[in-house]
Amino acid sequence: MSSSDFRHLALRGDKGNADRLLRAAVAAFASLARPSRRELAQLEDLALPLLTAASVEAKRFAAAALSECMAVPAALVRRLADETIDIAAPLLIRATSLTNVDLIVLIGRHGVPHARAIARRPGLEPTIAALIRALLASAGADENDPAAAGSGQETANDRGAGPAGDSEAERMRRRLRSLMRPAETPAGGSAGEPPPGQWHGFRRLVDAALGTNPLLFQAALAELLGITLGQARRLAQRGAIADLVVAWKALALAEEQAFLLTVALRPGAFDALDKIRAFIDSFRALGAESARQRLPALGQAPRDTQAL
């Protein structure tokens, strides 16, 4: 009987069938010392559709078992890591298949509970560690609120809360979620969603900043700002925080987007809450028109204005 036949039988029956099949498939996979690509694909093909019918307990078992495996199906791990924290925690802490971009997306979607678990990952990227520190610092009283570390239900609650009743941490989480996923409406759509062009430019910069080749980030920065590659290189490598603020403001980024990119370039610059506050204050104080006027001078070397 093929895996699709098993899946059909499980989904046609009660939830117990899906639970038993999911547990059996994951347990069998976890017993393999060195699973082949075919075995990885088979588990993913079988398990992903079962998650919609599986119980919380079965998904919790799957996440815990897969978190102990060296090789895992990446899509299945991402799907389980996107569950509430009581299911996702082992994978957020230990799964090496989750990329830096995956982790940032998860923090943006789920806020403090997922961020706390991700902070426990060994060898966490300094950029992401700084983002988590900023989120927890912004959360303030929420950090000590047991409800904030619960099942992740606040993510759903944030969507229904009105701006007047939101805390600063809740507004930050909501905006992080919106900036870490593509806009689903065209330009001029609902408020709070970045225009498609702005989203793609920001995502391109984030992906390049978190990559291993600095030239990709410098090239993207030069193209988006309309400056030379030499200017972009100097801005990325040696530019002052104030110059980066000008660049992000000229790109019409939101303050959370600007902060994330700045931390990616200067991971050690925000080791205290007052430094984060100063950055946000300077970003809010700078007008977009003023930033555009100052843009041509950014990253200029003395008597060197030629494009490199």
C-alpha cells in the first residue's frame, strides 16, 4: 500500500487514525541512522497532510522526535515550527534545518513565546539575538506576564485588538508580522501592509544581509538607493548609524524594518535599551524629504565620487 493510500485511510477515518499514522511514521523515521533523500521525501509526503487532522499531542510528539534528528524534511519542520509554542518549542530550540530567515519570520508571526524559545538555540546568529533582545525589552511588563509565555494565543488576540487598546509590544509584534510576509493586497490596500515594491526591496536586503556574501547586500543597497557600489560598500561597512537611518528613511521603510537591517549590519551596536530608544527617536525625527536630499552624499569618499 502506498503512502497516499495510508494517508487517504487516515484522513477518511477519525482523528485517532491520523494520530497513529503520524506517530508511527515519525517514530520509524527517527530510528533511521542516516535517512536517504527518498526517505526524507516519503515522510514529508505522508506527514504534511496528516497535520491538519492530527491532535495537539500527536503534533507535539512529532516535533519532539524530529528535533532529535540530524536530517529532517525541511518543509515538515517549518510547518511544525509554525504551530503554537507548546508544539514548536523543541524545533525552535534545536532544529538546524530552520534558517535565519525562517527564525525571523517565526518571531514576526508569533512574537514573544517563539522568540524566547529561539533565544535558547546554541550558536544563535547575533543579528537574531539582538532582535529578540529588542522585542523582549519592548515587551516590558509582558515579559514577566505568564500569559505572554503561554500557548501563543496572543497572536490570534493581536489581530482583533484595536490600536487604542494595544500595548507597544503588541503593536510591534503586529507590525513585525506584517513586514515579514508579502503584502496580500495591491498598493493602496488596507493600512499597515507595506506596498508590494517596498516589501520586495526590504526582503531582498534582509536576505542579503543575513547571507554570507557582503557584495550581494552592497549591490542591492546601491540599486535600491540609486548610489554607486563604492558608496554602498562604505555605507554598509563603515557608515555611521545616522547615515544608515538616512538610507532606510529614503527607502520609506518602517522603523522595525530599519532597526532589523541596522542590527544585521551592526550587531553589537544595541547592547542597551537606551541605544534602541535613541535609534527609534532619530528615525522618527527624520523626514523623508530631508533623507532624500541627503542621500547623494552618503558613503562618499573624499575626492572620490566615481562609480566603482
